Amino acid sequence: MVDIHNDILIKEVINQKGFIDTQVDPSLDLFLEIEKLKKEKNAIILAHYYQEPDIQDIADFLGDSLALSQKAATTEADIILFAGVHFMAETAKILNPNKKVILPDLKAGCSLSDSAPPELFKLFKLKHPNHTVITYINCSAGIKAQSDIICTSSNAISIVESFPKNHPIIFAPDKNLGAYINKVTNRNMILWDGACMVHEIFSLEKILKLKIRHPKAKLLSHPECEEPILAISDYIGSTSELLKYSQVDTSNEYIIATETGIIHQMQKNSPNKTFMAAPPNSNCACNNCPYMKLNTLEKIYLCLKYELPELLMDEHLRIAAIKPIEKMLALSKHLLK
Ligand code: 13P
Ligand code: SF4
């Protein structure tokens, strides 16, 4: 455990460990303390819908990956605390080289991002020359730097459709999202073989049984899910699209096939409706993203207090990675949240 009151506290130690490992007085009102620190430091908390409910509630801005990158591109705060995962904080840093970007736990990675190591991707691209590379934002800066344009699940179809029908495209790293876009847009993009561990854990058999027990429940799924789940879904969309659908649709019961964090907002916005998390394959809570859930209120408090751990980035990498992100933002202005 790092002794925060000791001079040994150095940025490198914290950044090596990934988070500040120290005790927080359990009697502290963390909501109040976090509010105070935010004001004092002109800091903003950006949070993804997959964060735990308390974190969603203290966030200054809550959104899906697209909305969060749009907000990160325009914020005037001096410090951005990213309550999400590493690739999201990295995107914020790429867009804000002069701001301090902090992440409560640097080890909050992403299985999808990990499924595309930059060195292997370089070789994959060499095998498919003359292809435009469209990359899902859930990837490292090293992959972004090798891409022509980035997309998120909210704008993926419109980004792909901005290219002519027969244009040769590599889509990475999510093969499920890629296959879904291929089907919807009637294309044949070459897919990188990556996936999200959370969205691949849902059990078709258990969902079908749940649908029998709740015949009126609609299945709402994220396009990172596998095809058999998407095939029986009533609606497919990004996190924010699923949330919106659950608000405007007239049904009363829903089965949600994405990370469970979104159910907090669905329930808040539609208190009289019933939301059930789609069951995973084993008797685990694997529909909770283990990376997103590394962030806690205590870690957010310590992260804001000590402005650590900080996300740092090589400037050459940042310059290479910003171009495809800016292209996406320019093409997504009509989808501004
Ligand atoms: P969206 O925020 O685009 O819905 O993506 C979900 C996700 O997996 C984020 O890690
Ligand atoms: Fe990555 Fe999946 Fe977690 Fe999103 S839910 S951060 S894609 S592992």
C-alpha cells in the first residue's frame, strides 16, 4: 500500500501500480468531497454508462463512446477524469494534449482492445493492401494510428456508408459489430478477429427461456453481441440508442443484452418499466465488465485529490492517432449528443 503522506509518493510508482492504493476514511462523504475537488481544480468527470450507479450519478457528463469523445473534444475543464476504460481516456488525451487526463485505475483495460495488438495489425494490413481501415474506437492508440477513420457503435453504419458500396475496407477490431454492419449495409468488409468478452458471454438458450417466461419482454441488444443473439433481438443499437429506445417504446418489459450498467439509467428514466439483464452462459456476473467495474468512488476521490494516475502519451503516437478521430468527429456532427 502506498503511503500517500510520505515523500516516496511519485508519479511513476502510482502509474506502475495503476491506482492509488491507500485507505479512504469510511466516514467521508465521498459525493461531497468529489464535488469540492471538482470545483477547486476545474475538473470534469466523464463517465460511460457501464460505470457503477454511484459513479454515473456523480458524473458531469454521462454518455456512450461517441458522446464521450465529442464532450472530450470540447470541454474547457483543466482536468478530465475519465470514469471509463483506458482506450477512452487515451482518446481524451489524444484530443487534449495540454490538459491533464486522469483515470482512476490505469489497469481498466478492454478485452476487445487487447484482441488487436498493433504489431500484428500492421502485418494484417500488409496482407490487404489498398484497403481503407475503419476502426472501432475500442482499440489502443497504436491501432488508431494505423487507421483511416474511427467509428463507434453509434455512428459505425453511417461511417461505413460514407464509402462507396464496393470500396475495399478492413473493419477492426470487433468481428461481431463488423459482421452486423456487413449484413445491414450488404457489404463484404474484411474483419479483424476480435471480440468483447462481456458481449460474447450471453446465453442464447437462457435468453430464449427468459423470453418464454416473459413473452411481452423485448430483447434489446448491443451490436457487439454474437449473431445468434442479434438474430432474435427486437432492437439493436449502441448503449445510448438502447437507452433512448427503452424510453420511447411503449412496452413495459425488456431484456438487456449489453453490460448491466446501462440498466441504472434505463430504470431512472422509466421507473415503471421492468428491465432484466440478459443471462450469461455460466453462473457468473460476467455481463459486468471487469475493467469498467475497476473504477470505484474511492478511487475517483483519490485520483482527483492527487491528480494521479495520469494518462501520458508519446507525442508522435498522439499526432498519428488524432487524424482518424478528427475525421470521425467531423462526420458525426449531426449525431451530436
Ligand atoms: P458504446 O458506448 O458505443 O455503446 O460501446 C459500448 C462499449 O463496449 C464500450 O466499451
Ligand atoms: Fe471492452 Fe467489452 Fe468492457 Fe466495453 S464492455 S470496455 S468492449 S471489455
